[in-house]
Amino acid sequence: MKKKIIIGILIAALVAGGSAGGAVYYKKSHQKTVSVVSVDSLAGQYYMDDTNLNGNIVTSATQSVNIDKDMIIKEVYVSKGDSVKKGDQLMSFDMTLVQMELNIAKLKQKQQEQDLNKAINRLSSLKNGGKIEESDGETLDTSGSTSDDTDTSSAMDDSNETASTGGSVKGNYLAAIIQPVLAAAVEKTDIESANTEETAVEDSESAAAQTQGTESGSENSSDGNADSSDSSSTDVKVEFEEPDTTGNDTTVTISPEPTNIPDDNADEDFTDEIEIVDTEPDTGTDDLTDGSPMFYQVLDENTEPYTGTGTEEDPYVFLCSSAKGYVVAKGSFLNKMAAFQADGTKEPGREGYWYQLEFHQNDTITNLLDRKESCTGYYLVDGGLLEKMVTDNSEVEFSLDGASHYEKPPADGGGDGGGGGDDGGSASVSRDEAIKIQQTKIDSLKLDIRESKLNIEKLEKKVKKEVIYSKLDGTVAKVGDPVTGASDGNSFMTIKSKEGYYVKGTVSELMLDQIKEGTILNCSSQNGDFEAEVIDVSEYPVSGDNYSGNGNPNVSYYTYIATIPDKTVKVSDEDWLTISLTNNTQSKGIVLDRAFVRSENGASYVYKDDNGVLKKQVLTVGGNVNGGYSVLITGGITRDDKIAFPYGDTVKEGAKTKEVSSSEIYGY
């Protein structure tokens, strides 16, 4: 009977694979509209009530202890060669860094939830006739804030004050370069421009000589110059000529007023003109690039911020290299940002410094006045979240994948520019577009919150690993250096079991939610049936043979070890087993081929028809069924909905839909 069930699984897998292939073929032949089909016609059913695995009997088992960079070794209780029993303490960790990461993750989720509530309230207002605002046309970043979020982008906004005065940069730009020129003119020294290579300043003495020769031609002009060189008697007038919109140069003339001179020189006038030429008056400084700021791969106590003062409103900004997809923050850097002194005490009056880690495209800031343009990800961190001082060489990785992002508004400016025509506002989107954008924000925030919850769960599990216990009766086969954490292999410590029989196999990543420590496996061998209890599941996937030879090649597999509590069971080394476990997933729901369900950041979704256009719909899932080839959906859609095969360039929100039959979608 069990063999028949296995054959049924294989047939189902082939059907699922053929279905997905047919769907891909159909998708390629229909590019203008997206085909959708009734969920009811796609829904399947369980092929079995149990989930089957394969495994074999082994006479030894190994427990491996791995440590991440943010797990600081506190104490090691055993040495190589020591005998240990199940439940003995092996080592402990200082989880200060992990707790800091957990606190950051919780704060991020809290902010996302606040943003979600705001977005829901805003959507309700728009649907009830509320005024459309310019901000309604803004897209959302992955942290759950809009692209002009002043809370999370203050470091960028505050450091670019010259760009925030009415959107005009030219007046500030000229004011910045004119100040040193005024000082130089007063002192009658050579004028040098310190702000731009394109600025040309004539030598003041030459200008004076030219003016003198033109107006007086007198041999006594040298005396006039000497008298007028007294800075205390020179008044300077600044005249700005408006920029030529045709692209010609802008000229700024600085002319000293005629000076009160002695009667014997009363017949002589003195004029000094200084010309500053701005060669690109209409382009502002948007084309400026940094050229020199350093992008760090590793942050330590010697790392200097690019800008900022360390407050929440103006955090330190550190530029991080994207070369490896992450930046390493050393313990010495984190201690410094937490305001710890060498003796472990806090700086007087300080709990910590705020800092922002920024990644930029090609490690370059393309616009100094708006770093958001090239920013591909950022972290805004309260340094005071580090609860106690850590070792200087400890490490935490901040990945680009997990960073928050600034998103640009829609490229087309969002529609008719009339603000919906019914509220007299200046918004550039219609009401329908504003509602659609707001709904997209809400859906995106819900996905972000689910991702944050998964990350929090992972960190909470790690925090619980503060003390590692032996899962086997055995011997310590290897221990790394407790000071540096270094070891001669992938694992820091390994425990080899004593003689006995164990069950060993691999489990698909699609079933990790079902196979965990404490799971009871129903095993069947040529000598009879027995139970085994899972004591360990590897944290990292294995490569090569997955033991069964017929697993899904598109997913990763993890090794599991199980003990046999009943010592009277008769088994032999390398016996192959048929293993099953009762599926605890609720049977109520819709079973869909995995080809129609996508996952992103831990959340599952489909593209469904919504009044003739596609909409991304987040799902509630009860787990993977039918050997991992199907998904049990417990919420988000009904059998009356119509969904699309979710792959291809045309499959995106807003695309027009066309209903077809299930036979058409499968290519029959």
C-alpha cells in the first residue's frame, strides 16, 4: 500500500511539472493581455494524509555547533575528548549583539505597523472624498515609509540645506562663492575662487590699473591706487545680473563705490570691477559628483562619518561598499556608537549616537544635494540599542538585501495633473490613481510586516541559543579556539555519538516547518515498524545526494538525525526506511499547484483578477502539501476568484486580464 502511495506522488509530481510547462508555453503566446482562470478549476486535493520521507539506519551520529559572527562566545565547558551525556552544557554565548539586532527589528516592525495604520486611514479618506494631496502620488520604500519621510531621511535632508530653499539652488550657490570674493576685494589682494573650477576671477590690481588708464590716464594714478587700497575706506557694491535662460554665462559684477579721497586727487575717480563667471547657470549643482568619499567594507573605531552630528535628527552617515552585498560592523565601531569609553562606562550625558549606513549604486554619490538618487539601501540605527560593551573584534553584518530603500515617485508624474478635478488642489494624480497607489502601499506594508515578523522569529530563536546542550551521549570530537572563535572546519564544535542506531535522512526546505526537534517519525523497515524522534536538523543545506534520489531538484535539503527510543527494535546498519509523519496541517482550504503561488520575503501571494485588471493578493497558507508540490491556502482568495500564472513581463499589477479555461491555461 505504501509503495502505491509513493507511485501516486511521483505521478502527481509529473502532472504538476507538465502543468507548469504548459502554463509557460501558454504565457509566451499571449503577451498583450494576461490570461486568468477560475481558482475552482485549478484547485486540487490531497494525494495522501501523510507526508513521506526516505532515510536509513546509521550506527553513529554527529552534533555540530556552528556560531554566527554576532554570537560572542562567553564560555566553553568541555574540551576535546571529553565524554558527554544528552543534556550536558557544551558552551554559552553573550547575545548582546543578537539582542541589539532583535531590538532594531522590533522597532522597524513597529514603524511599519504605524505606517500601515496611516495608509489605511488615508485610503479611507480618499474613498470618502477627502482632498487629494501631492504626497498621494508618492510610492513607498521597503521599510514602510514614503520617499519624503523626514523621520528616516533626515540625515539626507538636513545635510542638503542648500537644496531645500524653495527648490532654488542658484542663489545659495552664488552666495556661497561670493563671500570669499568680497573679503578679497576689500583687502585689494588677488582674487581666487575656492568653490568651482569654472569660476574665473580677474586680478584686482590689473582691473584697477585698466580702469585707471581708461578714466584718467594720469601719471599720478599710482598714488590714487595707494590711497584707495585702504580697506577701511572702500565700500563694495554687489550687482547680480539675471541668468540668461538661453544658456549664456551669468556675470556677477562687484564694484567698489567711489572712495572719499584727498582734495589733491579730487579730479581722479577709482573703480574696481571683479567678474565671476558661472558657466552653467541653469543646471544648478545636480551634476556634481563626490569623487572622493570613502565607501567602507568594514566599520571600526577609526571609521570617520561622511556627515552628521550623531543626533536622531542629524545622524552620522557612513558610506558602505556594495561590493560584497554587505558591510561588517566591528565591535569597536558599535561600542563607539553606543558612547562606551575604554573603561566600559558611558560618555557623560550620552546614551549613544544615531548613525545611518548607506549603500550607493557603484559606490558613488551621483548628486551631493540629494543622496537619495543613488542610495540603494540604508539602515538608521540608534547606537544606544547596544546594551553593554562587546569585544572589539566581534562582528555584525548589515546586508544590502535587508536594508530599507528610497523609492522614486511614478515616472509619468501620475496622471492628469488635475488633482481629480474635484478638490481644487494641486495634486498631480487623479482620485482613482491615488486610491490605487495607496492600496499598493498597504499591500506592500503588509508584506514588509510579515517579513519583519519572520526575521524577529529567527532572531528570537537565536537568542534562545544562549546555552548549547548536548543532544547525544557521546564524545567531544572537536573544539575551536574559545578566544577567537576560529576552528579547523565549518563547525566550531562536534559531538560524536556512542555506538547505537540512529535514523538519518534529508528533508526538503518546503517541509522544514514540519520536521523539527521533537517530531515523531513513523518508520518502516524490512524487520517491522517503529518510531524515531528527531533530535537535530542542520542549520545549513547539504549538497549532493538527497538520499531519496527523487526529490525536487529546485529546492535545498537539510540533514536530520533521529534517535530510536525503543532499544529492542531490530535494525541493521544502512537499512533503508520508509518514513511518514501525520500531516498536522488543517485540511480546510484550497490546494493549488505551487506554480501559481509566488513567495517573496517569506510571504506568499498570487495575481488575481480585480475588475478586469491584475492585483497582487497576499495569501494565508497552511503549509506545503503533496510532497511539497502543492500549497494549502487558508485565506486571501476564494474558489470564485480568477488568478494568473504569475511569471512573465506582462504579469504585473494593473495589467488587463482575459478569462480563459483551465485547459487553455495548461496548453491542452
